[in-house]
Amino acid sequence: MAEPLLKHHFRAFFAGGILSITRLATGFVRIKYVALVLGTAGVGFLTQATQLQLLGISIASLSMATGVINRMGAIGPDNREREGRLLSTAFTVQTAASLTLLAAAVLFSRPLIAAVFGADTLAHSPVSRLDILAVVFSVPLSVVASGYLEAVFFGGGRYDLYVRASVWATVLGFLSTLAIIAVWRLPGAFWSVFVSSALLMSAFVFYVRRVRPLGDLFRAGFDWPEANALVRFSVAVLVSGALVPTARLWVNGRVIAAFGIDANGLLAVPFAVNAYYTPFLTNALWGRMHPAVTRVGASLEGRRELTAALRMTVGLATAAIVAILFLKDLLVPIAYSRAFLPAARLLPMQLFGDYFYFVAFPFTVYALGISRLRVYLAAWVGYAVVAVLASLALIPMFGLVGVPAGYAASNVLGAAVAIGWLASRREDGLAATLLMLASGLAVVSIQSWLAWSGQLFVLQGAIAVVTGLVVLASLWRARNAPA
């Protein structure tokens, strides 16, 4: 049972490999460049700007992408009239929400800027109100691309075109960012967010013509039945999607108030590491598991998909985490600069908590696939609330380390609930799955402790190498398993 399914997940994992590698490579160079040119304070400012944009996208898109994908699959390609009503409804609603949010952000820009960046902090920087509004104006462009057209690519079964468009947008956005920052420094970093969003939307518009005619995609209209169907998904995904960047903004604001903008630049390092390696581990969940579970529902086959995805994701996560921990003192100055080396101290706690995140995450995708939207919403609300409360409680005791420790506490709770649910189902292969999870936890725990204490560097290297070889051998076995 497990081997053939793992083979399918293996293929899905590599389907988005080109895009993930492109984003990783360009992101690595970009963040190194920003760190060298703008320093810790510049990274701290840009981190807040990025979180502000992500929050705006979550709200303005109403997180309808998942609903559009599911509805396009349910309608099918033979009923273009009904599909047209769906798409026009989604486009109209998202456009109206984007323009409303944009108007509100401009009208209340001063309190918004003070809340996100701090009035005193901004007063001593070269960043102006107009520079920050450039980030705000990038939101509608990103909504069209990531909130609407991306769903059309996936719903139309053209993941290949999505990858091509994203690769072009990533490369062009990377080059424009370097050029703009070189000329305008920190204010240019804010404008580079707007330019990158414009390039992403342009690339998506160029390639999406092969999926559906542009006249069918950018058409105003509203259909109540389709709107109701979309709302079921959008409410759950919107709340969860908006809570995470809101939580980050809130915690980062407290860090800036307590330790200054430079500390927020250091704190950006562990979250950036998480953001760059996570897509490699979650591609298979969205490319294989989610559509498969959507098709078969809450059945034995669906739970087998979950088990296969869980095993592969956690196995890869274990190898990635122990390798990053082994190389952390080398990676941080290479990726940023030696001024960011204190951030390496945050990585053991961040990556230890990440292990539990990758244990819990497949269960949220499964809940979304079987339309258990309340469960999905409760999971992400709980994650954000616990992360914020735990971080705020731990910061006074442990300083910056308290932030990743708070997120780790939230991840541990989510993983415990998820594994408890899985154990209660008593599926075939449960013992093997639990043994694999326990083994991964043991390896990550040992490596995290060694990395935290700075001891036995040779042993850390041996753990990273052996773990990587074991995971690669397992993947190779899955790849060559009979279908």
C-alpha cells in the first residue's frame, strides 16, 4: 500500500522542483545582497513590509483560490458557462475587496504605518509614507496573480504553465530588486515589492491565456450560488491565512518595541530559513495529496494518502533540519553577513519546532481536502493564538529566543492533537508510522541540543550525513516501487 503511494508523492515532490530551486537560489542571493547593502535594520524594515503585504493579500483575495480550484474541479471542463459564472464571481468579488482595502489603507495610512513600523522608528529612517504605500499598492496586483490566476492554473490542470510563469516572474523580480535597491537603497527596497508584484501579475496574464481566454477571466459578474460555494472555503482559509501574518506582525512589533529594529532583522533569519526550505517539503502535499483526498473524501484510501504524505514529508523534514543545524554557523554569514551571526543562536529552537510543524501540516491539508473546514479553521486559529501568547510570555524570560520557542510550543500542541487523531483510527501500518515519527523526533532532538550547546561538531556532521543517506535510500526505494 505505502510504496506505490509514496512513488506518486515522490513524483509530485519533484514536479515543482525547478520553481523551488529558482526561488531558493534567487532568494539566497537577494537576501545576501539586502543584508550587505541595508544591514540588520534594513532587513528588519523589509520584513515588516513583506508581512504587511502578505496580510493585505490574505484579506483582499478573501482566500478564494482554494475554493476556485475545488469548484473548477467539481464543475468540470465541459460546462464552460457555469465555470464562467464562477470565475466572474471570484474576479468581481476580489477586485471589489482589493479596491476597498486599498482605499482604507490610504485613508488610514498614518495609524497603519505607526502600528506596523512604529512612529518613532520610522522618524529616524529614510523611508517615507509614499514608500510604504508602494507596498500597499502592490496588494491588488498580487491578488490578481496569486489569489485568482494561480487558482485558474491549478483548476485548469496546467501546473506546468504556472511553474513557467512563476520562474520568469521570480528571475525578473530578482534582477529588478537588485537594481532598484542599488540605486535607491532602503526606499528602493519598498518599491521593489511593488515592481515584483507587477512582474508576477504580468507573467501570469501572459501564460494564463493558454488555459482560458482573457475575456473569460477578466469579466465582471456575480452569481449567488457560486458565491455561496466559494464562501464556504474562503472564510476558513481567509481567517487562517490572515491570522498567521497578523501574528507575525504583532510579535515583531513587540520585538521592535523591546529590542529595536536591528533585533527584528536578526529575528527575520530563522523565519526566512523556514520560508525557503518549506516549499520543497509541501509541494507534494498540494500537488498530490490535496487533489487526491478531494477526489476520494474521508475514506480508507484518503487516509492512506495522508499516511503516505506524512511519512514522506516528515522524512524529508528530518533530513533537512539536521543538515541546516549542522551548517547553521556557516549558512547565516554566507546568506546574510557576519553582522547576522547572532541569529544562528535562534535556529536550534526554530528548527526543533519546525519538526512538529511538518508533522501537523499534512493533517490540515487533509482536513481541507475532505471539506472539514471548521477543523481546518480551528487548527490555524489555535496555531496563531498559541504562538503569539507563548512568544509574548517567553520573550521576557529568554529574549529573542522566546519567539521561536513560542512557535515551537504551538507546533508541539498541533502535532500532539494530529497524532492522537491518527492513532485513534488504528489504520494498517500505524505502528510503522509512529515508529518513524519517534525516530525522526529523536534525531532532531539530539541534533538541536548539540547545535544549541555547540558541542561535538563531528557527531553533528555524522548525524546529518547518515540521516540524509537513510532518507535518500527510502526515497529511491519508493521511486522504484511497482505502481
